[in-house]
Amino acid sequence: MKIYKKILYIACMVGSTMLTGCDDFLTADNKSSVTDADYFATASGFQSLVYDAYAQLTSIYNSSDVTTYFNAGTDLYHDGRGDINAALHRWSNFTPENGTVKTFYTDCYDGIRSCLAIQYYAPTANVSADVKQKAIDEGRFVEAMFYYLLVNNYGGVPLVKEYANSAVKGYPRATAEQVYTYIIDELKSIITNNKLAASTATKGGGEASIEAAKALLAKTYLSAAWDLNKAEYFTEAAKYADEVIASRSLTTEFADLWAADRSGDDNAEFLFDVEYDYNSAHDQNTGNRWQSFYSGYYGGAEEGMKNGSSGFIPLMHTLKCFEPGDKRYDATFMKTLLVKKAWDPAMGFKENGSPIGDYFAFYTNGKKAKGKMVGVYYPAYWECDAASVAAWRAEDPANRANTFIIPQNDLTAGMEPMTNYIKDLAGYPDGVIAKYDFTTAQKWSWAVSPCRKFDDSQTAQYAAGKSFRDLHVITLPEIFLVAAEAYLKASNNDLALKRMNALRKRAGLTDATSVNIDAILKESACEMFGNGYRRMELRRTGKLIEYNNLYNPNLLGTAATAIGEKLLWPIPQAAIDANDQLTSADQNPGY
């Protein structure tokens, strides 16, 4: 059924034997005794090249650094018990030697090389012309994705267009315009060829499609319009975005779309995915890490709560992007930590070494807390007042009388250690402690409601890497946002507003009556929390310094000085050293 899920875990077992990443970024490296030409001439061998190209995306999207890649250095996320990468989040000692940007750069080029291998081995492949061209176009789509990530983070980069089967001394740095033009031409050619399926969203979404190609083309035109100051590109971005939207509305409830039981993974709104399937995995201990992200620390496995990476915690600014009643809030954040029985704050969520925390019971209880004992309740900022909390307790008094209330407001309660809560409660007879600055409290355990948007209730395991939810790389709501932004910049405010309000309608909010970049970015913060590309978004729209200056607690009032010209990442020094056609003059400004 979902063949791309089944091959995701085995793709590199054959393909990467021949397609090992280059240590010097450039040199081909065949470490296998298998004759590549003979193997890739077979139908199965040739198809393995396609599988390998898709599998390369996991190096980006299932990296332990994926949160850093796309969300460090923005207005939405803050340090938890662990600090976010200082160089990328606060521009502290950010140099071309930075290992994170080097890994990203290398992984993108390794992916590009795998994609180009399909074209290289295609002439001798024993398959039909249609199968051959479809495979080539699948590789070209994934290659375009990697170049899209590169140009949005580094600007112009070397354009490698052919598979290197021997040592290559170097490639010159292309301009950003040349890279954008290459991506646009490749995607237009794919669309014209029409060898890909019209859409694969409801069949898993892990295979390139014409729909996904148009979506990526819309995204590319939008970024290029800003970066190259080409106003006509905004019109092109809007056109292709609308071709993807195809007069559709967003009809699936947000909570169902992101359902923890994986039932929403094959929704038509998920245009292109990195796919996972527990039943097809050769190792059912190696899923993806995403359910641990954007959450604090809630005790260890012995306490029965969820593993949280304790980084990229939402700021109060982030939470207040969600308007009162926004359905996306409850679908994004877990507001209750359930326990199996009455618990002793001095012991935490455990008793005699056994866990009494019951985090995943929320899902087995019909995605609600009622009827289960609640250890901690995280009311949203609009429901933190004593009357609202009292009404919440009254809904199920037997299970909520002794619940710890941690307001998600500017002032909140502290639970580290938990016995502090009992002491502080003496001064707050209404049961709602409003004592500690929320931004300070974010570094404490239990201070912020977990992100549940990426939970896997089927595995329901504490350990990281146990989620088998798909990773949704391009989504239809994102394309609505692309259309809104493109129409706005093309001076068509009516259509910009219409596209933005489509998101608000699904969220249960009233229509906005005006639109600007800030309004679109606010809507994006709610719709794309966690799975968005916030840093790329802020850089593209010229808001990176402004928003960091206003909201990043590490850069309040100092972002212009800290960031300076470093709006793009540095070209890794190792890449410059390994490339005979790059010099220090090719480095980005500020480094």
C-alpha cells in the first residue's frame, strides 16, 4: 500500500553503498565491491536509486538539529532546561566553522548527489522510457527541494548539476539568482513532462507529484521575489499556489488533521511527506524524534509522562498569537498531565519506583481528560483567571480538586521542586498561583504545556525516536499562506485576505478585515507551529532583526547589533577549503 514507507528504512542499504557522502563535499567515493553499473541497470537496482534520493531527506527532517535548522533565532521559541544553539539562536560566536551549518550544507549536497545519480545511471537502466523519465523527475524534485533549502539559508551556492563519478576539484559559487532560476526551470520541466502522479497526498504523500512540484515552485517564486526584488515573481507565486489550492477549502478539523493516532497522515492537505510506518519498519525502535520536540521536561520514564527535549519552548508572545477560542491551540498543546491515582508532590509522578503519570491516557480516553485524575492543568492565557479555573474544576471535582494549576500567562506557578508549589499555594487561596515570570519559568520542569501536535499515541512510548507519524514537509495550509503573502505583495489585498481567512475559518475564528505581513506571520505562527520554516520566513520577509529585537529574550533591543549583516548562514569553511573554485571572497557578509 504505502510503498515509500516500506522502503524508507532500507533505501540506503543498497543505494548508499555506492552513493556515500563525500568527506570533502566533492569527491565520489565508491566503497562497495558491487558493480554499480550492472546493478543499477536492473529495474530493481534503478528503482533503489529513487528510494535512496527520498531517504536522504531524513538527514534533514529527522535530524536531532531539525528544530535548530528551521526555528532557531526566531521570535517563537525559547530555551528550556537545555539552551538552544547559541550561535544560531543569538548569533553568539557564529562563524564559518560552526558544525551545525556545516552538517546541514553537507547533508543537502549528499542528497543532491543521490538525486543526480538517477540521471547518471538512467541511460543503461532496463526499464521503459516512461518509468525512466518518472524516476528522473522524482530525483529532480527532491534535488530542487535541497537547493531550495540551500538558497534560503546560504544565498548563492555552488550549482552541481551532474553526478560526479570521479574526483572533482571544485565548483564555483553561483549567485542566488542562478540557483533560483535552476530550481524554477527544473520544476517547470517536471510539470511539463507530466510523468509524476497528479497527487500522492492520500496515498501516503511520500512520492513526488505534480501537485507537490507546483507547491514547491510557488514557494520558490515567493522567496525569489523577495531576494531578487522581482515583483513579477509574486504574481507567479500566487498563480502556482492557487493551482495547488484548486478552489479547495480547508475542511478537515485541525485536531483531526494532526491526530496522534496517525489517522490524519494521509489527508489530502499533506502534499509531500517523509513517511514512516511502524508495521513496515525493519527496526521498530527507530522512528522519528518529533513527539519530543517543543516540550519541556516532565519527569523521566519512571514517572509515566512524555519525553520532552526541553528546548524550543513557546514564548508567551507565541502563545498570544493564538486568539481566544482558536481551535489550533488545544490541538497543538497538551493542557492536562494525567495521573493514574492521587499523587504525592514530594515523590513526583511515581510511587515505589513505579510510574503513576499517565500522559497518553488522554488519547485512550477519547482525547479528553474528563473522568481521569489530572495532576497538572495548563490553562491558556485567556482562561487563567480564578473563575475559569474554578469552573474547570467543577466539571469533574473528584479528579481535579488537587490538580496543580500552571497558568500559561505572563505570570505563572513554579513546580521545581514540586513541593514549592504547595508552599506558594498558601498565598493564593483561589488556587491560581501567578508569581513567576513566564520567560524565567520556561527553564524549569513542568512550567510550560507540552506540544502534542506530533504525539504518536499508537506507540505511546516515553523514549525519543519512537514516533511513526509522517513528517509533513509541504502542506496545503502552508500554500494558502504562500498565496496570501504573494497576493499581498502583488497588491491584491482582497485575495490575500481571502487566503488568510481560509485558515482562520477552519480555526473557528472570525474573518480578519485587513491584512499585512505581520498578520500573515501571526497566522503562520499558529498554523505552522513546530512544522514551519520560521527562520527562513522571517529572513525572507525582512523581519528577522525586527522580530528578534522585539521577542527573542536573548536579543531584546540588541538584535541589530548581534545579527548585523549575518542574515544568511556562513558558507562552511570546510566547504571553501575543499573547493578549488571557492575563496574567502565567496563568504557571506558578516563573517
